Amino acid sequence: MQDIARRLIVIVLFEGVDLLDVTGPPEVFSLARRETEDAAGYHVVLAAESMDPVTTSAGVRILPDITFREAVEGSIDTLIVPGSVEVDSERRVRALVDPELVSWVKALADRTHRITSVCVGAHLLAAAGLLDGKRATTHWSTAPQLAADHPAVKVDADPIFIREGNVWTGAGISACLDLSLALIADDLGEAIALRVARQLVMYLKRPSGQSQFSVPLEQLSTTRRIEDLRHHIMRNIGGPLTVVDLAEYAHVSDRHLTRLFKTELGMTPHAYIESVRVEKARHDLESSDATLERIASSCGFGTTDTLVRAFRRRLNTTPTEYRRRFRVPQTR
């Protein structure tokens, strides 16, 4: 473990950068300082090309602490590279990559013990050649772009963060908090990271394998028929919910039902139902003391073995481990 007094964290700052990607990590690291006995803690600085104010994507102006040129003259413990996007007239999102900024990122990385990106900052790391041959994540909306622009990168759009050696990549927006907590756990241990999570009122200190988004937030722009089916599934999640039953409810053939789900939601009816069941089970594990047998039954899994297999498949963890991490203490 490195000397805590030497943990200099440099966050890359540039015009149009996503605001939370810049401001979120410093808040997490400042709380880590408060939760440790050593007052030195982390030292976070914002580095930009010049000392002029930088306007973020939210329109908020931020002042840099140092320039890139000053930053490359020293030794950096952790480099955090946020990103920025543009949205076209058809609401398509594209990550922006400035070649000059990429050059600075590469130079800073050469002076850095640990390199990280948050959200679409992964595109800058990839352009600098820092993700070649590595598995990496980014915001789900730009993952296809990252894969297309950088075939040497093994893009995985699902996890909230991925660690490959000394390179860490984080997923979208608020996942910068999860990534920061993971870095603290790596430095100071799980107990300190959990204490910081409590200070942030983040009962979800999520493991890296957890998905970026939950089922109810996915694919909102669906047809009325599919929306009706989704509500029907939620209302009857504890039942069998076979394709035959759903097709009868929707007044379509089994084959047409499967086609609707694949077209509108990008998955089969079975896969969607399982994802909803896992989502409900997650909620029950977080908010109740119900046994695994009862949760498996109420969520439609039938047996605890089926529940465990679904959690391993979708969250890369077990229901017991999930509850241990995320259980919210009940107030009396």
C-alpha cells in the first residue's frame, strides 16, 4: 500500500467536460480523508491546458489548479479522465475526442501509477492507445462507437467499472462515484470505502460486475402493446409467465410475441422476465429480511438454486453476497 500522503489525484479538465465526472470523485476522496486518521489523505487537483476558466457541459465554469505542463513534471498517483459528448438533431449521442487533449492524456499517463476514465472518458484513453488489448467499459450509449473506433479494445457496456491491471474504466455519469469508492477500497480497504459510501448516502456500494442500469429504466420508448405486457409482467412476476400465457394475454401468436420483444427490447421474453425477476429480488434483498426461499418464490424463480444461477449470470455475484453488501438497515 502506498504512503497516503503521496496520493496525488489529477483530474483532466477541458471545455465541454461532463460536470459530475469532474466534481463527483473529489467529493468521494474528500470524505475518505475524513474517515481516516491520517490527515494527509488524497490530494485532488484539476489540470487543464491553461489556467483560464473551463466551461463544463452543464454551463458551470470551473477554475483549474494547474496546467497539463505542470502536471507532467511530477509524479501522479491516479489520473482521472472524464469525457464529453455531442448530441445531433436526431438525439444520437457521440463521444468527443480532441487529438491535442489525447496527446496530453498520453503524456500524463506516462507519469501515473493508476489510470482511470469515467463515463465517455474511455474514448480518450482508447485514442491514446491505453486500452489496446484490454477489457473496458463506458457509458452504454457510446459503447458501440468505442468498439467501432477501437477494435483492439474489448468493450463491455454492462459493468459499472472494469479494472485491467493499473487501468480502470467507469461507466456512465453517477458510476464515477462507484469507481471512486472502488479506488478507495483498493487503497484503504473495504471498511473505509463502506464508511464513505454511508456518508454519501449511497447504500449501493456496487461491485464492478453490477449492471449500469436497472430493468425499469431500459428501453422506455416502446410500443403501447409492449408497455402493456411489461406492466402485466410486473403485476404477475411471481407467476409462471410462460410465452404461451403472454401471447394469449396480448392476443398474438407465440412467434409474433418473441419477435415483438426482440424488436422492441432487444431480448427474448424469457430473458426480459428473468431480468425483471432479478430486479425485484435485488430490491427485496436490499430492503427486507425475507429468506432466500421466500424471495425466490415471490419473484417467480421457484427455487433458490434458480435464483442463485440468475444472479450469477446477470450480476456476477450471489444473492447472499448481494444482501451482505447492499442491505439497508431498518430504522426503528
